[in-house]
Amino acid sequence: MGASSSTEHGSSSQDQQQEESLAASTGSLPTLRTAFSKLTNPNSSTIPLSSLQEAFSLKVANFASESPPVPEHFPELMLNLGPSIASLLFTAVDGTVRVDWVGFLKGFNRCCARMPVSSSLNLLYKIYATTCEKAGIPCNLEFDSDADDAKVGGSFGSGELLMLLWMCWVMEQGSWVSKMCKGEKDAVVLPNVIHLMLSAFVSCGAVQDDEKVWHCEVLGVDKSVSAQKLQSWVLTTAPGLANCLSKYVQEKLQACSASEHTETHYALHTKSWVGTGTIRSSIHGKGLSRFWSNIEGYNGSLMILLSANSADASEGDSSTGRWVIGILTSQGFENKDTFFGSSGHIYAISPIFRVFSPSGKEKNFIYCHLHPTVRVYEPNPKPVGLAFGGSVGNERIFMDEDFARVTLRHHAGFLPVEAVVLEVEVWGFAGRTAKERQDAYKKRETLFNEQRRKVDLKTFGSWEDSPEKMMMDMISDPNQIKRARRQEAKARKVQKDLQVEIRQLQEKVAKVKYLAEEKVVEIGSLQGALRKEEFISARLKAALALEEERKKEAENKITELEARMAGSISEVMTRAMEEFKASFEMRNLNVKFGQEMFIKGFELYEGRITRRFSELDLRFLEKKDDIEAGPFDAAVDPSFAKLASGPFEPTAEAPKPVRASEAAESPPAPPSATPPEVEILE
């Protein structure tokens, strides 16, 4: 009983250490400890399963959508999301409805630890199937086993796919939904995901990819998509769907562990971050110059959304050729006549969502060229406009300087497509710091422009510098005007050169400051990583020291047990020998051994006497019947008795006994004759 309990305790301790190390690798172990302490029942060290269901629940029952309409089962599906997550991820202690610390860690690591994307998608499918089962909604998914990497069968219809995508969006925006919709009447406005559904149906072969896509009613399509094909589409087109469950669980646990002050600060910070760097051509104006005035000095990631219409104006339905594309850049824009940039992606957003990643070894990502401020003759002028991908003169996406038309060029063999630009929208994703740097840059540029426009009136305070003196000199010396103009041209040139140098120096200073700030941020992140590594190494050292101490204790116990076993074995052997010596069997063996030795010695002495005294008749020593021999003490020779009672010394070689025939040939001795003296042979 004691050995089995200690083994179970050791295995549970190993499981706890393993799960804690997995949770620590995600950086959420302190948050988990705080959340577990707040959710734990004060009378025990476990969490009631109902508390976990309440913590993961989404208290929103009112949903709205402009297009498509919200299914009637979707609110019930969202109400059962929290109980499904709690019951599927967290395993209760045997025979109870409570979750201990190890079970809490296992549930968190099951969805939030590092794992393949396919396993995350399988777990998401299981959450959806369990939620549908609790809400009473039919679901066509089938699973081979309860493992996360089990094979998934079944399919999704158009309505089921719509609810799955909306459920993923709600989990992705879980914290925002909880903060914005605190009342029962507050409705959550769901996004339009028709383009994602159409992309999935086209990618899986359920809908043909042709001109009829613009008029395809996805919800009216009586077709389904298999779970395996949908998983392939998610991996190639929208891999972020696999992370929505882990993000939802982490945010809910952070909400359990955080205080009200922390939540308010987070909400204000999120609101200020989302509102930075948003530009729309319908509000801020169209054209490359207006675009440049708004994004100049912004050094960070940008998303440019472009809406255009490639349909012929003579056609009746103008929505047939309307489409939306997006360009994601990893840096800001520069006014150059060549391509620049390090990375970028192009997205087809409407009517079908697709992702186009960069391919090949080219690095032509961004092209942004404005008219120069000083007009100079150029034999081969570069195009003025905004472009992405391709090469100069053969750009993949090119917008003219008025943002009136856009040209799309495919690979060789396809004609370019021209369209009318409807709307241009720009989003900045570098946060508040990049916006503050842009504002500081614009202030410096405004200050420099104002300084260039000012005229120093103090230079006209004396006669030598007055306009009258200049007019008199011009009349008296006509060539002075030409010299003055030449000097003025030289001065302007010098001034321009100085301004260019000053601007270059200012740009260098700004770049140095930017690089210094980046280095500070990088150093801070490296220091954090170093502290984390030191913490992990300290824990590993402590674990190794504890393991070494346990090993030494085990070796000492083994040595002590070996010594005890050796002493016990020797004691048992000694006791067994003593008992055997005192036993009846040992006495019988001693008696038998004495009898055998006596008979052997007697035979030896009998052989010696026969060999030495051949004339003696020793037939009386032979065994005869009791009737012929008579009494035992009737015919005992006193001399032989004396001889037999003498000392017994056996020799190594025994003489051959005398045969009965030889003894019979010798004449018998008279009974009255005196026997000769017997000598003891040595």
C-alpha cells in the first residue's frame, strides 16, 4: 500500500512539473496561477466545473448583421460556447465535478501550447461539434477518436460554414465584444464573410471560378465542403483561424486574473491604438500628393485597401466588375524613382479572398514617385504614381498620380486590366509611437518651410544695404545688374546646396534617433529574453540539484539495504547451521559416519592381521547364523579383544581380503592351543 501511494505521488509530481514547464513556455504561468487562485473554492484546492463554464461564457445574446442575415440558431450556439470549452478541455477529478491544478494546466496546454496547425484545427472542429450538440443544432462532423490529431470526417454546408466563421471571429474579438456589449440590449455587429465563404467553396471545387462568381449566392448554394478540404483551405489562405481558440482562452483567463484598473487601461490603450494612421480618399482627398502628405514620415507597416470597378460603363449592372484588393507593406513609403522595400503581400479581398505571397528572387515591392519640386530635363522620365510589384514600366499594380485609374498586369500571356479607382484607404499598424514620430517629422518640415519664407528686414537698415543705394549703383554701372544676378544665382545655388545638406543631415539625425530607439527596444526585448533564460536556467539547475540529491539519497538507501541484506543473510545462515547441527538428522549422519569408519578400520586391521599372521584362523569372525554362533560373548578371544580395543589408525591403502577358499585350505588350529601373541602393526 505504501509503495503504490508513493509511486502515484511521484508520477503526479512529474506530470505537474511537465505541465508547468509547457505553460511557462507560453509566458502565461503567472496568469494561470492568479486565475486558479481566484477561481478556486476556498474550502478546497480545486475549481468547480461550473466556475470554469462561467469564466469562458460569452454573455451576449443579441447579434446583428447587414449581410448575410444571422441564423436563428447562432445566439444559442454562442451561449453554449463557454460550457463546451470547459467540458472538452478541462478534465474533472475522478468522481467529482472539480478540476485540480494539474487538470487546469493540462486543459490550458491542450489549446494554448505549441502544436501543429492541423491539431489546432481539429480541436476547433471538436469545440464547434460539442457546442452544436449542447445547443441542439445538427452537425455533420465525425471523429475517429478523442485525440487532437484524430482524423475528421463529415462536411460543412453553407449555413454551418457561416456559423463556424462567425464563431471564430467572436472568439478572436472576445475581449472587445465583452467590453463593448455589457448590456443585454447591446448587439454585436458581425462582419460580412461572404468573400471568405466563396473563397472556400471555389478552393474546394464546389463553385466554379469564372465570371459568374460576382452573382453567386453562397448561402443559396446547395453544396457542401468536406472538413479535410476546408482544413487545407485554412492552412493556405486563413491560417489565423486556428489561433482564435487559444486567444479566446488566454483572454478569458487574463480577465479572471486582472483587476478592474488593468482592464480599463487596456481598453483605453486599445482604442487609441486602433484609431491611429487611418486615411480615406473620400475624406482626405484623392491623388498621390494628398496621399503623400498624409503618409510622409510614417515608418511602419501599412495596409492599403483599393476598391475599383473594371466593368464597362455602358453595362447596366456596375457591381459586376467591382472588386477590392489589399497591399500589406512592412515599412513606410519613400519618394523614389526606383523600387524599394523588403517584403510585402497582396490580397484579393472581394469578391473572392485570396493571398498572393512574394515569389522569386526579386525585391521590387513598392514604387512611389512624385513630380520633383525643381523641374529638370529628363530624357527618359520615370512614371509618376504608386505601384506594387513587377518592374518599372511593367508594374503588377499601378495607380496614376490622380488616383483615377489603376492597371493590373498578370504574368506573360495575359492582357493588362484597367479599372476606375473608387476608394483608397490606408491603415497604419505601427502603433502610437510611429504616429508620434510622424507628427514630430511634420512639425519640423513645417518649421523649415516657414523659415524659408521669412525675410530678414535688419539687412535693410543701413544706406549700403538699402534699395535706394542699389538703384543708384545700377544706374551708374549697368553691368552691375548682371554681376548682381550672377552673385544672386550663386547665392541661391549655395543656399539650395546648404538646404539640401541640412535636410540630409536632419534625415540622418532622424534615422539615427529612430535606429537608436529601435536598438533600445531591441535591447529591452533581449534583456527580457535573457532574464527569462536565466530564470529557466535557474529552475533547471535547481531541478538538477534536487535530482542529484534524490539520486544520492537513493544510493545511500541502496547501500544501507545491501548492508542489511548481507547481515541478515549471514545471520540466517549461521542460525540454519546451528539448527542443522542440533537436529536429529545431523546426529543420525554422525552415527552413520562413525559406524562406516569403524567398519572400514576393522576391515583394514583384518587385512593386516591376515597378511601378517597367515596361520591364524579368523573364520570365527565371519557372520554366521545365530544358532551356529551362539551367544555373543561365548567365543571372544581375549587377545583379539585387547587388539580390537587398541588405538585405531587407518592407512591410505587397504590390503586385499582373504578369500574363503584360501582360508579353507589352511589347517584348522586346535581349540586348546594357545594363540600366538598379536603385535599391533604400525
